[in-house]
Amino acid sequence: MTIISSPENKLHLYRQQFPALANKVYFNYGGQGPMAQATMDAITQAQAYIQQLGPFGNAVSQWVGQQIKATKAAIASELKVQPETITLTENVTVGCNIAIWGLDWHPGDRLLISDCEHHGIVAVTQEISRRYGVEVTTFPLLATLNHGDPVAVLQQYLHPNTRLVVLSHILWNTGQVLPLDKIVKVCRDSGCFLLVDAAQSVGLLPLNLTELGVDFYAFTGHKWLCGPAGVGGLYVRPEVRESLQPTFIGWRGIITNSQGQPANKYPDGQCYEVATSNYPLYAGLKEAIAIQQQWGTAEERYQQICRHSEYLWQKLTQLPHIRLLQTSPPESGLVCFQLPHNHPQSHLELVKFLEQQGLFTRTIAHPNCVRACVHYFTIASEIDQLVEGIRQWLTMSS
Ligand SMILES: Cc1ncc(COP(=O)(O)O)c(C=O)c1O
């Protein structure tokens, strides 16, 4: 008997790699992606190998060094940058902290942030403001979701003293994708740095950061790339590295002299890495990226995500009284909607009701809504089940 390898078959086999997908219908990729079995195995095998070689010794140090290099090369292939521009971190927030604290702030400087940023990143800017007398301004990006021009609004809020703009590439609360090329240009023209929170864009959008020319791009491996929680990174444009000093520093970021004393910082992204990390996780992220790339190019993966989000968006528009935040199909995998009366408690009740049926979504506080994320390996029947679950809840609660 010949087994015909249809696209459905391929997708089915691909999905079997992810144990978490076997017992649920998952729409929380923007919170955390599931890991493939091979990703988990890569972590365990790396751990076993470290124990076999060391755990401490020259051979094992050399091997860990090679793993770090290979992980940076894998990340660099997704971001289209040189591996040396990458700093390995634990998550998005650490990357943002490196970029925000590392600038040379003075009282009276300004920092511009949108009203759609993650509270963890907003907290960093508030602390900078408190410590250094920096004025943090928030500009109204949310209102541009369906109408208006985000770049023009940003431009209105730039001030001669603005030193840094902090902005997400894809907004976690609405799914809006920002025109980063235009934003880079506006920031460059006004002489300020641009830090991008890439929590929702790495692993979702096809990227070429070298072409984009963004200054700082902070990301994580544990969301759309489906890597392990605990490894992320920061891209720093080589031309601005001298302007970004390490706030935390340790043996991993410095070159020692013949007496073993700190002599210089590493002249690349390593200068912001501090000390011992959970190295086996790097092997996990490298494997996770390989698995994504085996499925298709970044462009193919993105197009598939958009097809799925359009399908979900279309189906939700057919449900009575559901209000989608976006009035046209999203350009990302994040689909956000509100229930009739738009009450936070109803959104939470819906999310809990769905989870009881094995359907995983989440609530967002601002704007108050429910978020469902689709990946390229989401299947249409999952979307149908989600829409059916929402329909049931609407019927029950009407
Ligand atoms: C836009 C955005 N920024 C930051 C974060 C925090 O991510 P991490 O825990 O990797 O720092 C998230 C997590 O959901 C996010 O969506």
C-alpha cells in the first residue's frame, strides 16, 4: 500500500512532534509555544553530555562554547543578522532591561513609549524615570488599530530630548503589526534610539533586521519559536553598541589579562552576557528553530499564520454580538475579540469555560478582550472547535 503524503498528512505528522497538542486545542502561542519532543530531548541530551564530560572541565567548557555559538547562529538565521550581534538572555524583559538601563541617561531626557506596551516593560521605564529624572511619555497607539497612522502619531510625540522610543513590533494586546521600516527611519531622523519589544514577532514574522536597521530588538524563544522557557536574546545593531554599556557585567562578558583580571569587554553581543546559565536550554532553542525551519521558510510560515488568523477572524465575525478588535483580518497570528457588554468578568468566564473543554485562550486587560493565537500548524478543525465553544457559551449566557 502506498501512503500518499498530502499536505494534511504532513501537517498531522508535524503536529505529532508536540506532545502538548495531543490533549488540547491550543491558542496561547503568544503566551508560550509548546515544545516538540525533539526539543525536550535536545535539552536532556545536552544535560547528560555535560554530566558525562564534566560538569566542569576544559572539554565541557569548549563544548558549551560551541553550543552557544551554534545557538546564536540559529537565532541569527531567523533574524537575518550576524551571530555576533546577538546576546543570549533569559527572556524578552531581560533584553529590554539591558537596552533601557544601558543608555547614558540624564535628567531632562525623554523616553517615549506606546500605550500598548507590556506592563513588565512599562515598569522598567517607570523605574528609569524615578532613578534618573527621565520624563516618560506615552503616545496613543491603540487608537490607530483600524484607522489612522501609527507612524504619524509617533512622530507627533517625538521631542528634541527624546533619547529612546520603546515599541513592540506586533502589539500583544491587539495583534496590530507596526511598520517598523518607517518607524526606524523616523527615529533615526530625530536622533533617538529605538528599542523593539519582539515578544510577538520573532517566530511569527519573516525578519531581516540588518535591512531594517533597528537599534535594539529584544525577543524570546519560548513563544512563537516553541523553544524552552528561559532563553531569549537581544540584537544590538553594531553601530550603536558603543552607546550601550552593560549594566550587569560578569566573567562571561569580559576578556581577562594574563593575571586573570578584567581587561576588556567582548567587542560583540557577548559583552552583555553575565555568567553561568542553564546551557542545556540553548540546545533546546537551537532544535526548536531547526524544527520551525524544517516546516518551511519564514515567509511560508507567516503566510500560513495569516491564512489561519483570517479564517478565525471570518468565523468570529459570523457569531452574533462578538466584536473583533480589528475590522479587517489580522496581519499576525493574534486575534482579539470582545463579548457583548464587554465585561472583564465575562471574558474571564468564557476563557475558563473554554479551558474546561480543552480550548486554551487568554484574557487581556487593556483593551479588555479575549485573545486567541493561531500558529502555522494550527488546523482548521481546531478553529472550528473554538468558534463552536464560543457559540455554546454565548447561547448559555444569553
Ligand atoms: C509584548 C510582550 N512583551 C514582553 C513580554 C514578557 O515576555 P518575557 O517573559 O519573555 O520577558 C510578553 C509576554 O507575554 C509580551 O507579550
